[in-house]
Amino acid sequence: MVNQYRVMNILRKVILTGWLISCTLIVPAQNVVTLKSLLNELADASAVARLPESQYLLRQVSSYDRHSVSAQQPGWFANEDHTNFIRMENNSGRNEHVMMDEDGPGAIVRFWETTFKRPGTLRIYFDNEPNARIIIPGYDLMKFPYPLGKGLLIPHSSYEAEAKGGSTLYLPMPYKKHCKVTWEDPQNPVAEKRYYQINFRKYPAGTKVETFSGSVFTANKALIKRVNDKLLNPNIQQIKNSKAYKVAAQGTAIIPLPAGSHAVSFFQIKLNDTTQYTDALLRSLFLKAVFDGEQTVYCPLSDFFGSGAGSTAVNSWYRTVSPKAEMISRFVMPYQRSGRLAVVNKNDAAVNLTITVISKPWNWDASSLYFHADWRQENNIPIKRTEADKPIEWDVAKFTGAGLFVGETFSVNNHMHKWYGEGDQKLWVDGEQFTSEYGTGLEDYYNTSWAPVVIYQSPFANATRADNEDSFGENTFTRTRNLDAVPFNKQFHYNVEMLGWENGSADISATIYWYGKKGAKNLLQQTE
């Protein structure tokens, strides 16, 4: 399978090279991509509301099972998602397993890993240099050689310093020519299970990039601390223009927005009667948005804000929920001429709300995108234990047009008393023959590991509901993207394998957050 994987990797690079060569003909004048520019982008909630200045492809390498080659061949649902590397190579007498080997210009923007025991050495090489610029003692990003806070380097909920668990690194690491990541294991063959996902940007040839180094890190230490602190404590603006609304049973409250080019930057909603914060009521209150005559948002309030069913706490970069108190969104929502928000009450009782909206003038140009939030729900989805049980892939989103995928809230009502999330996420962009991202399991995608059934919070990924230790009942994960947002020009398809620890079923709801050019559509969205 290793040779087959290498052939696939070569073909993928050939396809990417063709894309990048074509892009060099139209690359506009641009600033240099640096650690500083990427950090500023990371801490700018409005960055994803425009097409990126430096056009890039978002790709991922991972330890997915290499038996998975094609949906038309056996092994597509293979589940040994660990200890799979590109190759083994000898560097200065060391046997190193290659995890990533990519020509630049580019930038690592997310690095997730987990294992059970840690001895060994991770190395990151840049620009074909013979020596690694980053050396990490152990299969443990928490031992990253430069000091970082928990907004940029996040231990998983299962993390134990000397044993099982992993972490996720969000410090961007740009490179001009090339990047290689390797793992030197003290045991050969490898005895422990090593899982990894590395998301990276692939910039067009000719893009100017300043390669990451220790001196670059030191020069940006103050900025790194500010960004880390901002990610952990996003600005919750002072409320000065709240308005009360009484929404009749089966009625709608309209929230007008200023005429002309503006962008909603802050949206807060509170139910004035705390006894109404029930799963059923919140999922019968729908947020609706119409921008420039096109409806782009339609989903239940609790799902939109990341709680899934009910009003559970969310502490993230784009959203904050204080249970039975307030729900806040910091998604930037631009429009060129006109905008309107609304709350649709599908309950049989009136609801009293306090709503706050802050909007600011927006410089609308050819790069501007409309914000979308779509919701779909399907009950009794079959979950299977193995490929022999004939599992399915559940479609989360199918976009047409151009835009950026920026995340989702994934809510599961699990009918089993066993873990339901063994399946891998698969992201397809612009009709490609193999996935841009091939995951290693649901919990890994959401920045944790080892089948968690506990609540955790971090800037870009959270588990906001987990009713039972055995994962029975309501469970909610949410993940949003910034530097790892996925651009698409024509098509985007996202599905997930329905695999678990036993055969059973679950009800699944997904809220998809994305930005699109005028006319872009999600073919799976549910409407009124």
C-alpha cells in the first residue's frame, strides 16, 4: 500500500502543480506572507468574509488508513487510521518516518496529533534544509520549543503529560520553498499508535513567503501573546442598543439593518423568560437572514450558536453562549445594499426576546462574500461497526459556486450506549478525484482524541454537550475555521462515515457555516 500511496501523492502533486502554474498568470500584487500577517489574519473575524488576497488551496495530510483508495474499491471504510506515513528515510543516520512532504510556498495552519506513549522525536524541516528548524522531544506538541498559550496550543481533553492524549497547534508556520515533517521512533518497527492531521495552505507559485524560524518567532513574541489572549477572550462589546421583541406564536420578529454597504459584526439574543430555554423551544426558534434579496441563513437558534439541542455553554472565537442568559455571534455578515435579520417562532406560545445587533460600514469589493448558515436534520441514520456491515457516508454539505467553508456544528442524538464517532470526515473541492481532507475519526476532527464524552472549550473547536459517559443521548461538537478555511471555486462536498463501536442508529443535525459569492448554493440546505 505504501507504493500505491506514493503514486497517489505524486498524482496529487501533479494536479496541484498544474493549478498553481495556471494561477501564476493571474496572481495580483500582494504583500509577503509572514508569521505576522498570518497571526493578524487569525485574529481578524472579518478575514473569512472576503476571498483571500493570497489565493491558496487548503490541504491536509493525515494518518488515515491507506487501504482507503476509492469509494469504488474495498477498503473505503477501513479504520486503522494510525501509524501510516508517506515513507521511511534516513537523515544523518536516523530513521525518520515522513508525515508531510510538500513543496512551497505554503504554511502549516493546524497540526493535530495524539498517541498513547510519547518517546521519540518530531522534526519540522523548511526549504530543503538538511537540519530541522523545529525539534520536539516526543510525540507531543505540548513540548513545542517556543512558549505558547492555550489559544494557540491546546491540550486535548484526554491529555496526560506522561501518557495518553494529544494536542492541537494553531501557530501558523509559513515556508518559502518546502516543508517536511518527520517522526523518529525509538522502536522500529513502530509499536505505538501514532495519529496525526496536518492542515496546510498551498500558495500559488511566485507567492512571496517569509519562512518560519526561531528568530522570526522571537521578533513576534508580543504579537503572539496578544493573538493568543484575544482568541481566548474575544471582545464582547458593550451593549448600548438592545431592543425588546415580542414574537407571537407562529410569528416573526424583523430586525432591520442599515441601508447601503454594511456588515453585521455582533449579534446577541436573550430569552427574557428563562423557563423557555428548553431543547424543543430553542429548536423551534429559527434565525433567518436575507442579504441583497437572497436568504443565506436559516437554522434553529441553539444550533446556530453552537449548542446543538438546548442552551449549553459555548466559549469560542466566533460564538459565546451563557446558558439561560445570552447567545452571541461574532460572525461577520456583509451585504452591499440591504440586509434583514429575523427570528421565526414556530412554537405555539409567544416568546419575549432582547436582541442586539451591531453593524459597521463595509467596503464592498469583488472579494466580498455573503455569510451563510444552513441547517439539516435526519433521524435514524444507520451506524455500522465495520465495512462488512455496509456503512454509509452522510452528506453534511454540497456547495455550488465560489466561496469559503468555515465550519459546522454537529449534533448527535445517539441511540446506542456506545461511541458513534469512528467515521472519518472527507472534504472534496472542485471535483477532485481524491479528498482534500481525509480524517481519522470524529473526535480528532474536533481537536480532541480518544472518544471523549466530556465537555471542553477552545477557540476553534468545542464539545458543548455530552449527556452521558457512554455517549448515549445528546452530544454536540462544533468547529470553526479561520486560517484553515477551505476555498472552493466551483464545488464543495463534505461527508462523514457512519461508523461506531457497534451497529445502531442516531439522529443527526448539522449547521454549516460558510461564505459565498452571489448565487452560491448549498444543495442540502433545509428551507421554510
